Amino acid sequence: MLMKTAAPAPATIAQLHHLLDAGQALSATYRGQLSNHLPMAQQALLELGASAARLQAFTEAGETLLEPRTAARPARIVVDRDLGRADSDAAWRAYFEARIAELGSAGALAEALPMLLPGAGAIAFHGLIRTGHAVLAGHEGELAAGLAHWASHFMPLPTTDGPLLEMTDWLSALTALPRPVLPAGSLITGRMRVWGDSPGFAALAGRLRHGPDTLRDLALLAARTYASTGNFTVLHLLTASHAMTVLEPWWPLAELARGFSVAAAAGLLASGAEPALMLDRPPSRPWPALISAACEQPDAHVIKLTHAAWRLGRRWPDPAWRRAVERAIPF
């Protein structure tokens, strides 16, 4: 008689919180300019249904790449002065810990987002993305860490007023801009900065007409473009779009989403990818197979992309979400 093999024990929110507690000792960046993706991927793995053993194994492998936080005593934050100072992460973390303790997570978010959304593209959108995962995790320390990562790398991009444009016209105008010289080997943030300073960017980037469906349309643009190109920078536009939907309840004004569309314009241009408004082909694999495959991936970006696309697909059903994940997880 064959014995049934017990299913692996699933990861739990208690396990995630234990790992996030331990992760507070790790730096938000490593190798100088790269973001620590571990806490974001840990939350995504839990929600995708990974086993406890898989979540632990992924954590142990990821920790080997990261660096400890410095033990320096954090300085007192001066909000207007310290936004965008990469060496101010510890001070911002202490600041947001205090605001969360006083106002609660929801109150601290409602206070912080008007300040931070104009720089939504900070450190290749990772401040925004980490904050979104922290909200889903329900972990106050991780929320302070995400907001601090965002604030210390805050990156507003220049805009000027002008007639508003529909999405297709906005994209056509952006992609017609002359391409600036990009430094060899520059990372996403560096390329976004160059585009932000280039002639014509400021006059176009902020002119997308915003409405109830703008965030959905930007997310689908990212999904279809990633499905068509597999472009690594575009992947970040998709996961950042998802983070924007997570934080949406705490936007005091819908107009603050314009900071994200400006950053998305810079990100799309920095990617060099041709925007895709239509899907290249329909998906062929169902969600359960894609999610199962994603949970076994060693790359945090693939895990986060799958999680973002899956959640966006539940809000706005469309084949583009599965197609984007298929591009990231080949047969």
C-alpha cells in the first residue's frame, strides 16, 4: 500500500514577520547602489503560497548577497534638507519609526505620500515598491524601512505645464524626443536622471491626462511592453504600478499619481523599449503553473513580477498579466 506524502507546510505570516524582524539588521542597499530585494520577495513568496521551507531557503540564499546596516547614531531629520540624501537612510528610518508610533501606519502613510510621490522613481522605483510590500506584510519596521529607502533616494524629475495629452499621444511625443548620451554601464536611476535633464522631457512628461483608468493603463502598458520585449527596466514599471495600487487608499489627492506617471515616462525612455499598446500573443499557461514555477525561482525580480501581475490581474482581468509572467519564466 502506497503511503501519501504530506504536503509541505505553507509559509505563514508569523514566519514572514520573524524574517522581516531579522532583516531590519540588513542595509537597504548593497554594492553601493543596488536595492535590497529580500523583504519584498519574502512578502511576495508568502502571498504566492510558497512553503515555509522554500521561504526559509530563499532567505538564507538572499542574505549572502547583502550587507549589514551601519551602527551609526542617526541624525535628526530636517525634511526639506534631507530628502534625496543617500547617506540619510538611518535618520529617515528613525524619523518614520517615530511617525508610525505616533500616528499609526495609516496615518504615517497619509502624511508621507504627498511628500514622496513627486519622487516616485527613487532608486529605480524600489522605495515605492518596498513600501508597497511592507503595507501588504503589515510590518511596521519594514514600512519605516521602505519609506526611508524612498526618502533617502528621493528623485523628483522636472516638469512644466502644458496641454494635457491622451495616452497614445503622450507616448508618441515622448518616444520622438532626441535620445541623450547615456553613460556607459549606467544603472536605471542614472539613465532616468539623464532623460529627466534632457531637452524636451520636462515639457512632456507631466502632460498625461489622468483619469480613473490611468493607473490601470500605465500598468497594462508595462505588462504588454514587458511581454513583447522582456526589458528589465520595464519590469520595474510593472512592479511599481502594482505598488501604486497598494498605496492608493492613502493618496490624499488623486493628482499625486502624476509623480508616478512622470517617473514612468523617464523609466520607459531609460529602458529603450518600444512601447506596446497591444499584446504580442495570448498566454498559454494557467496561473497555478506560473505561480508554482515562480516560487521556485532564485531571482527576486521574477518572484515580484509574478506577484504583481497576479494581483493586478485580480483587479483588472486581462491576458497581458499572464503573458508578462510567461516572458519572465520560460518553459
